[in-house]
Amino acid sequence: MTPYAFLADVLSEKYDVDPDAISPEATLTELGLDSLTIVELLFDVEDEFGIEVPEERASLETLAEAVALVEELLKAKGD
Amino acid sequence: MDDVFDRVFAGESAVQKVQIEANGLRSDMLLSPVDFDPGHLIPKLPGRYMARASKMAVVAAHHALERSGLLLSGVGPAEAGIYIGCGLGGSEELQAHYERYLADPPRRLRAATTPMIMASGPASHISMTYGITGPSVTYSIACVSSAVAIGEAFRAIRHGYLDTVLAGGAEAQLNTGTLAGWRELSVLATEHATGAEASSRPFDTHRTGLVLGEGSVVLVLESESAAQARGAEPLAEIVGYGVSSDAYNLTEPCPVGQACAMRLALEDASLAGERIGYVNAHATGTLLGDRVEAEAIRNTFGSHADKLAVSSTKSVHGHLIGAASALEAALTVRTLQTGRIAPTANLTDPDPECDLDCVPLVGREAPELEYALSNSFAFGGSNATLVLRKAMAS
């Protein structure tokens, strides 16, 4: 599953986000995620892709930014 | 709650044998668990951050608000408070956290663990779910938690700080780690020869200990003027509250401290002991606890103790720890409403050392009943007693 597809899936399934509101440009705040939920979402991403998001990179605004970060970390990992 | 009371009155036991599995070992425990599904009452996202006790509290608060009519009319934002008793908060989440933390290799920890394990979680989630912005406070005092929550809410209303309070308790500690701790205390009941459901036997010669339960009960307390202003029909009246400490022993009860709480509650209600017709006892089914409470009741009431009906409904619903007093206060309300006293179930052979009318086996009609006590006593030597009065016909 691509990072975007995974995020879209998790957001609607686990975090009750309206699937129609999910787009690359949508900010996590617009999607109704508070700071605690964003941290929990990052945990889900780390578990799924076997990566670790450095703390200084953990403040993300949009889904596109989150996808770019995951892809960058996957590349660095060599996957 | 009406249905719950009817079942308690009928002596229908909720105690069952539950298989527990931990560290690869299986064992049976006697528990009074709740088959709980919050359904649509808790949306998915907030539900992710609620421990079981919080979910139960939110659902109990929903029913209380609905039944009182406040859900439809809306609770004024700063006019209502939330006073909840809770012993262990999200203990199952703490257990899951430690399991992940201590695993080899350690597993990822949840960011939500810390706010989920707070004992104050149930009160906080009631506030957030129903938009109640008055004080949301938690009393965590073992088995008297919710008696004190209700008593302090009563005082807050009486002294004019609040007009409306959601008061009660929530407890969900039937997880393996917590149960293992309880088992080591040697206070839990063993299975009775006639079956698991007969194992909670307060005041009975064949008692072997207490049975742990779980759940949440929330009451709506209102000042008389607030209730009248919205045309609410009161179910009962809280007229007195007494609270004391034994300053004696961590786990052993003390008749002096218990009698002190009862006496203070009667004084608070400006009531002579002779006016009381029923005591919903704390009695959990431990030998020492039952006997000390019986002695304390006798010391408090003197010869009137012979005229009192005293029953322990824990014989059917078990001991809900932080939620116990709220359940028992609610059952006492229903007792006064219906004029029916629930029995001490399983009381086939009364302990002669508990020389009171403990309403053995069969509930009874008591249409003249006007005042009742609800007793709660805790590890640590905390004692709390509520005095309730039948609602007067409007």
C-alpha cells in the first residue's frame, strides 16, 4: 500500500475522518486531528512502514507533507 | 436502573465464573463483569482515548441526563458540575502499556496512555462529551470514592456553589494484572458449593470473601429550586452526609470510625437514629468487615438497631470499588421510591456475630420507609455515609 493510500485508509477507519474530506492538500487540523491524534497517527505510520520519524520532523501540516516524509524515510532506509 | 433494582430485589446474582489467562496460565475467578457495548453513544475517535471506566461513565451519564430530562433541555454550561468517584482509572491501559514497555524487544508505546490512565478520565470525558463546563472533579478514595463524590456534590449544592451536579462513580479494573494483585490480598471469595452465583455471601457464616465487579452509575443531583424551576420530579432527597477516617489500619476496618461517619451523617441531616428504617450496608462478605460494620451499626443506633432492616446488595452485584457507593446509593433511592427493601441474597446461615436483621434471602415490602442510610467504608480507613429521604409527593 502506498503511504497516501495507507494514511487515507487509517484516517477514515480509525480516526473517523470523512473520506470525502481527505486529499493531499488537506491539513491534518482541517481533518479534525488534534495534537494527540497526530502523534498516534505517526505511530501507525511507523508501525506500518517500519520507519522512525525523527522528533524534529514530526510537526506536519498536510497529508502531502506526511506522504513526502514517509517516502523520504523509506528511501533512506533503502526500501 | 429500575430493571437493575428489580433484579437486585429478586436476589438475581450477577456473579459468574470467568476464565482468566495471563502469563500462559489459566485460572477461574469469580467476578461480576459487565457485558458492555457503548454502541453509538461513543463516537470512534474520542472512544480511542477513553479507558473502559471512562466509556462506562459517559454511557451512564447519558442515561442519567436522558432520564432526568436534561439531555433534551440542555445543561447550562457553567451551572453544572461533575463529581465522580474512581479508584484505578484506566488500569487496563496501564497494564497494556507496561506489557509493551517490558516486552523483549520493547514494543512501541501509545502516546495516549498517560491521559487514558488518569483516575479523572471518567469525569473529564463526561465533561467533554456533554459540554458541561462547571467543575469536573474526581475523588479517588478506594471503596468510598463515589460516596464522597456524591456527598461532596450534595455539599456543593447545599452551600450554593452549584445547582446541578452529575455525581457518581466509575470503575473497570477487572484486568489480569489488577486481579492478580487482589488475589494476593486473600480477600476474594471462593466458589460456593451451590454455584458461582451464590459466592458473594455478606453476613453469612459460610462467607469466604468479596467478589469484584465493575460498572458506572451516575445520578443527577439538583437543588430543590433548580428542580422545581424546570418541573423535575425528584426521585429522592439526599439529606445528610458524614465522612470520617479511622486513623488506624491500611486494610482492617474500625467500628469507631464507621460509627463516626454514620453519626455525623445523622447529625448533618438533623435526624434522630430512630427515624432510619433501612441501611444499605457496605458489607462485602469478608468476616472482619461484616462484623465490624454490624458492631458499628449497633453502636450508632443502640436499641433501634433491632428495628433496622440492614441488607448488603453486594450479595448480587459484587463490589464495584470506586463505583460501589454510587450503585448502592442509586439502589437505595429506588428502595425509597418503591417501598421495597432488597434482601441480602445467599444469607442462608446468618453469622450470630452480625446480630442484625440482615433481610435474608427475600426482599420485603416497607411502604412506610422514609429515611435510609447508605454506608461505604474503604481500605485506608475512610468511611462515608449518605442519608436519603423518600421524595415527598409534590
